[in-house]
Amino acid sequence: MALPAAVLLFTVPLVLGQERGWPLWCWAALGLAAAVAELFAAYEARLARRGGAPLISPRVLRQPGMPRAVARIGLAMAVNGGFLFMATLHLQSGLGYGPLRAGTSFVPTAAAFGLVGLNWQRLPARWHPVTVPVGFLLAAASLAGMGWALRGGAGAGAGFFAATAGIGAGLALAYSPLLTRTLASVRREDAADASGVLVTTTQLGLLIGVAAFGALFLGQAHGASPARTESADAVWVTCLALAATAVAAVAAGLARRRR
């Protein structure tokens, strides 16, 4: 129960904090979330030392490259969730698009993600080591491009669609090789636990991305029904934050290698 409690204590303030004006209980919940997560980690480690079956095996988390992979997959999915949530709010609330038009606006993103995710292994083998950082950088540049294309209240035109395709391709180029190589590197007996850790990280990343970047967008837009220009300005700020997060994922990998 500790892990769901930590997630709940972390996400609820992010979702409701902006709407409620960030009361004291929001900050208290965030602090308590960190404490509960630490207690959960300590309990799991103690259970493993006693020969029990922890929910998340510390041995799996100590596998070479696993901590870096967990961090980068979490960041990739946070960017993905935040981008989709923010862009959908802008298209429907800021630009007045209907659900069908807003939804189909992300076809280039889905198509690029699927195409790159399924075919990155066809790239020359010498390119494989750089696919992850290049993917994150492509996503960061495309996010900045999308924010620029929508500035001033412009509609979803060619620049928007090109940028969203770049976001899909970049996230696929970062996520798919990272997931594949990480699972291939663990011992056979740890494969199930490693898969569970990475799938859980993916889901938590999406949840945190929606909560955190959604709160940023709504705060900048001053509510869920902003004017067209206010919504566009909020998109620009949020896109820059999303791009910075993608760049941070690159830095996380480089810092780990230097160690």
C-alpha cells in the first residue's frame, strides 16, 4: 500500500494545487510523498535481505544501467503525457476545435512513433548507441517548434503537424531502443521483475507528466477556458518546459557515463 499512497500523495497536489491556490496541505502532501517513498524503499530492501519476495527487487534496480534507464524512461513518458494533455487542452479550449478534429491532429505523432519505434533497428548498427540522446534532442527541438508554431493564437497548420511528427519520432527513437536494450541486458531470471519495473515507470511517468505539465499549462492559461492568445502563450511556456525535460534526460545519460 505504501507505493500507491506515495503516488497519490504526489499527484493529487499537482492536479488540485493550481485550482486551489496551492494551500498548505498541498506542500505537506508532497513532503509526505517523499517520506512514504523512502519508507517503501527501506522496507523493500529489508525484506530482500531477509530472503523475502519484495515487490521491486533491489537486485534488479542495481543492474548496470537500470537506474539510468528508469530515470530516462520516466522522463520520456512524462514528456509524452504532458505534451498530449497540454496540446489537447489548447486545441479544444484555446482554438475551439471539436473532439474529432483535436484527436485527429495527433495522427502524425502516432504514425511517426509507430514507424520509428518498429523500425529503428534497421538503422546501421554504428548509429544505435546514439539513438536515445538523438531522440530526446529531436523531441526537444520539435516541442520548441510546436510552441513557436502556435504562438499568437495561430491554428494547427503545417508547422504544427511537422512538429508533432517530430515529437513522435523523437520519443520513439529515445524510448524504444532504451527499453529494448535495458531488458536485453538483465539476467534471464530477473527479466520479469525488470519488465515490471519499466512498465510501472512508464505508467508513473505518464501520470506525473499529465499532472505536472497540465498544472503548468493551466496556471499559465489562468484556467481551463482561456482566451486564444492566453492559451497559446501557455503552450509556449509549457513546450519550453517539456523541451528542457527532454534535454535533462540526455544530460542524465551523459552524467551517468562519466561516472
